[in-house]
Amino acid sequence: MMDHLTPILVGTLGAATPLVLAGLGELITERSGVMNLGVEGMMLIGAIAGFATAVGTDGSVILGLLGGVAAGVLAASAFAVLALSLAANQAACGLALTIFGVGLSAFIGQSYVSHSLAGLQPWAIPVLSDVPFVGPILFRQDPVVYLAFLLYVLVAWTLAHTKVGLLLRAVGESPEAAHAIGYPVLGIRWLATLTGGGFAGLAGAYLSIVYTPLWVQNMTAGRGWISVALVVFAAWKPTRLLLGACLFGGVTILQFHAQGLGLDVPVELLAALPYLATILVLVLISRDRNLLLLNLPASLSRPFLPGR
Amino acid sequence: MTLASTPDARLQLIGITKRYHALVANDQISLTVAPGEIHAVLGENGAGKSTLMKIIYGAVRADAGQMLWNGRQVEVASPEAARRLGIGMVFQHFSLFETLSVVENIALALEGPFNLAALAERVRSVSTQYGLPLDPGRLVHSLSVGERQRVEIVRCLLQNPQLLILDEPTSVLTPQAVQKLFETLRQLAREGVSILYISHKLHEIQSLCDRATVIRSGRVTGHAIPSQETPASLARMMIGRELPHTEMAPFTGTPHTVLQVDALSAASPDPFGTALDAVSLQVQSGEILGIAGISGNGQNELMAALSGEAPVASAAVKLEGRAIGHLDAGARRDLGLGFVPEERLGRGAVPAMSLSRNALLTAHRQGMVNYGLVSYTRAAEFARQVIARFGVKCGGEQALARSLSGGNLQKFIVGREIAQNPRLLLVSQPTWGVDVGAAAQLRQTLVDLSRQGVAILVVSEELEELFEICDRIAVLAGGRLSPPQPRAACNAEAIGLLMAGPQAA
């Protein structure tokens, strides 16, 4: 039993990382009252931009990841111009961004299909990684996994304990009131949206540079959408988001192993399992209406222009 | 009154003009406020006071005119810029964040280090000092309207402003608390803070304010020293005619008990709400029973239990002898209960729907629905009748509810309920944020309705209003109802003490 369990759990965190990153980004964006449905598109743009950067810099992982972040921010800024500054419908702009991202990444990616990268070796954290069972699962991961979890701590702490977090929640709940007491609502929403784009771009670049270090068209495979769903079902709470992402990661790895066992179940069905399981569990744990109402950014997807 | 620059003025407005399409909200408005002066801005709702205040506070830009701040011309581009200058504002429509706690709301408006624990202490001490007790840890969505206003006031006081703008700040306070607030404001004025005080309560302006600027239809119609005027002369400047007063004829029919509430106890669905504790009352046909008290003392829970929004034990509420406690709101309306809730926009009416559609929401019982199909012509006709009968100023029955002023929308909502010929009418805060003329009309309407044999229960935080229209008055404090007393046997001080509840003793 243990010899099956450990590799599954080791893989879980890596598989969860893109969702943690993209989900945290979307959580920040949505907390400010902006619903950006373009996460899938931003991840793909980040993935191809990161991959191209890494290939162009002789395999520099760091530059590649930064390239992914920059591309994600750029993609989010296109969304922000339309949905924030011009107050266009956020759902429509987000969908457009996703469709655009799918197409653009496929177009750029044509010349990168045959390339591959070295990826990243795990960093074993001294002492901790030698703890039996827990050590290899938690502390023999690649650096981006650690980064994702650090970012989780940072975001959760910022939201709960700092004025920045308070302001973000305030703007998301009532942009009118935030404006009335003198905060630049549009600027805050812009920043939150760009931050979300950066996170999504990093998530995409992680997929193409580290997780499976090659470019495959549409390689995010709906992870962006799952991230958006995670944010809602997690009631905009980072810890629930993290748990949801880990659940998805765990089932992803689990079904790979199940495929390897040669069960008489169609592979497609197994591949759908992480999505199904994640949604199901999240629906079940988010049935508390009060929790949702208290945490829902009340102005979500409602445009706000000051002075109207 | 000279318009030349007054060098030692704290704030001077010269020729402020603001147009919204065809409507001129502010037309060449000029006024001057000296340091340490309490200056009243008197005017009806819709007179342009709010627009003017928003211009001063930077939330709206004037089309023309100048603003001088401590003798220097300034452009207040945003509320933030206004706060930087030292202008604080207590909004009439609160600018609070519902899912954040009191102290978090206040922290957002303050500069300086972010330390919630220390701030909570300051909030506690300042709020107690000014007689506006607040629990800093409570979430704003669980606060009553009155408590929310306290948050706004305390938030402003913590900003140490040079100019404090207060928009109808006393409507939710007990008479004692009003006196305390006035002491606070006078103290602030002595310390050099200028105060712009917007109110329609003439006696308050007379007792508090040094000078007054009266605005009607966007224009300044007079400058006055309130202490040298009479309420009647101020009212004339404000509304252009005599102050109306309510005619109370005695009820000539035979009274019978319409609403009977026996030992009604109900937990509050809100974790921070007030549970009702054995509330008993009777309302006879032909009378108005007033329930005084500060919001948050069980008012919401009582209205929910009586209107049917939160059904209770069957026998606890009886309508003309019939136990209705278990019925939902729709079933109770079928039996002749009318209800005007406190929030006009969002509860009494749907802001984005036309008056005609809003009429349909409760008046569909008046033959507007046949075999499940809505007759929009009948709804429109009903709405037109309400508009005509109650003098609702609006752009017709297709006007959106949110396009009406507070007073006119309230007239429409009250009218909608009355036009359904209820046997019992529950009204919560009938004239909240309503201008003097409309308020007088609403009060007279309620009195007239009761004299036709309808039983009316009014919950209000405005004591003067209850004294004006009620036959009997009871006080709800801490979820308990005091025994109703005939109006003649009540006085404001005694009611005020009951309102403050046992914790004040």
C-alpha cells in the first residue's frame, strides 16, 4: 500500500501547483470585484511565452517563468482596458481572452512543437526531506512548488491581516463606498487584475517549462477553468482553494496510476475524474449559504466607473 | 451678502453650478463657513443639498464656480483629495462595507499605521465618549441603520477633520443622544472645526446652528441666523409655503382588536440580532400604535414576525382573532395585511423595475393575474391610480423605481399598500430620508387611513413623528416592549430613557 501511496502523494503537490497559482491569482482578481474568465487563455499565453523565452535563452528556467508572468500580465491588461477602463461586460471580455489565448498560443507554438527543455530538478530541503513519509512528499519538490505555497501563505495573510487585503475586499464588496471614502477603485481593480494575470501566466509557464517541459497545443487542458471554479467553490478563501487544488492534483495522479494498472475503464473517463471529483467535493463543502454570502465579493462582475 | 472673497473663511463657495442634462441641481450657489462655525444647509430632499455636499467632498465635479479652502482656491478632484484637505463627511446613504467589521470599516478611512487592536480601543473610547456606543468587532451587515450611522459619525470624528459635513445625522438617535451629539459638535466647533449640518429638523437647526443657508430647487433662497427665526419662517424659506401639520380627528367608528400579539418570542436569524422577548401588543381598528426605539433593538425581528417574513408560533400573532403566526408573508397579505418595510430600494421596491412592475409585486392580488398570466395593463392602471391619488412626482408609471426621490418612492409604496384596502398596515420608518412636504403628506395619509377603521402599527426612530401621528406609543428596547401608553401620557424624556434601555441606567 505504502509503495503506491507515496508516489501518488509526491506527485500531488506538483499537479496541484498550476491550480494553486492560477486560482490564487483569480481569487485576488475576484476579491476586487472583477471576474476574469480569461484564466485559461492567460495560462496558455503564459505557457507559450514562458516556453519560448526559455528556449530562446538556452533553457533558462527563471527567465522562462518570468516571461510567462510578463505575458500573463500583458494579457490581463488587455482584459483590463476593455472590462475596467471601458466598463465592458466582464464575462464577455474574459471569454474573449480565453478564446484569444487558445488561438494565439497555438499560432506561436507551431514552431516550438519539436523543442523540449530540461525542466527543474527537485530541491530536497535538508533535514526535513529526510523525515520518513512526509519528507519526500512535502520537501522533495521543485522550487516552483515551494514558491506556490509561499504565495498561498502570502496571499492568505495579506487578505486576513493587512490593510491592502482589507482594501481589496472593500473594493470588491462596494466600489461605490470605497470611492466615497476616497480610494482609487479603478486603480485597485487594475492592479488586482494584473496580479491575477501574472499568477495565471506563471501557472502556465510552470506547466510548459517545469511540469511537462515541452509545448503541446492546448496543454492547460481546462486547468484555467477549474481554477475559476475552485475560487467560487472555495468561497474566495485561500485555504479552501489550496485544499481543492490538492484534491484535484491528487486525483490527477491517482488516475494516472489507475491507467497504469490497466483497469477495464476507458482512459477518457479516468482522465475526467479529477475534474468531476473536485467539482463534486467542492459543491458539497460549499453548501453553507451564509459562508458564500459573507465572502462573495458583492460587486463581482459589476463594472464601476467613478463619477457617474 | 457679498460674494467677494472672505479672507478668514474656512470654506467659501462662489457660484457653484451643476447640471444633470436638463436638470439644474445647483444654480449659482454661494456660501461661506467660518472656522468653528456650525452652518446649516436647509432644504428639501431634491433641493440640491446632496449634490452640493458631493461637490465639496469631491465626489462630483461642478460645471462652474469656485471653491476656496482657507482662502486658497482649490479643485477637489476626489474624495481622497477632500480628506487630505481635512474635509470629513457623514453620508446619508452610508458608505460602509457590509462584510467587514466596524473597526475594519473605520481603518479603511484612516491614514497611519494599520493596527486593528489599537484602533478598536480608540473606537470604543471615542464612541462611548460621544454617546454612540459601538462594538468594534461586529460585522456591519448585522448592524441596524441607526448603528451604521454611528459608525459613520465615529469614523469621521477619528479623522480629526477641519470641516465636518453631517447629512441628517440625528434621525436615528434618542433625544438624550441628540443632546450628547450636539454637545460633541459644539465642542468640536469650539476647537475650531467647521460644521456643515444638513437637516430638515428645524428646531435642531435652531438650537445648534450659528447660521443657515436655505436652498430650494437648486438655488439659495435665503441666509438666516436660525436663532432669530421661527420654525415657521425657516420652513417658508425652505418649502416656499407654511409648514404643514397633521390633522388628527378622533375615530368615530367602533374599535375592535385587529392585531393581537401574545407573548411573542423569537430568536433572531442574525447572530448579532436581538431576540424578541415575550412581546405582547394589540392594535385596534381606527388607531395608530407607534413603536419607538433605536434600530437594532428587535425592530427588524418584530416586523419580520408580524409581516410573515419569519413565521412564528401560530397563536402568537392573531389577525382579527385568527391565528396567523405560522403563515408566510403572502398568505398574510391575502388576509388583508399591508407592509411597508424600512428599506425602500431593494425591499419595498425593486430599483431597476418600473413603478408598474413594482405595483404588481404586492398588488397582484387586485385582479392583475388571471390563470397565471399577468395583465400588465391592469398593473399599469393600478400604478397610475396610485401615482395620481398620492401625488407621486415621477415620469409616469413606466419610470424606474430608482429614478424617484425618496419621498416620492415612499409615497408610491405606501400608496400601493393603501390602495389594496388593508385591514392592518405595518409601516417601518415611514418618513426615513423623506423631505418635509412628503413626510407631512405621508403622516396625514396614515392618520386618515386609520380614521377609516384600519389598524396601523408604525415603527419609527423619529420620536416627533410618533408624537405627531400615534394614538398610543410603546418602546422596544433589547427585544422587550414597554406597555403602550396613550400619547397624552407620554413625554419625550421618559420615552428616551426607555429607548436607551436598562444598560443606560
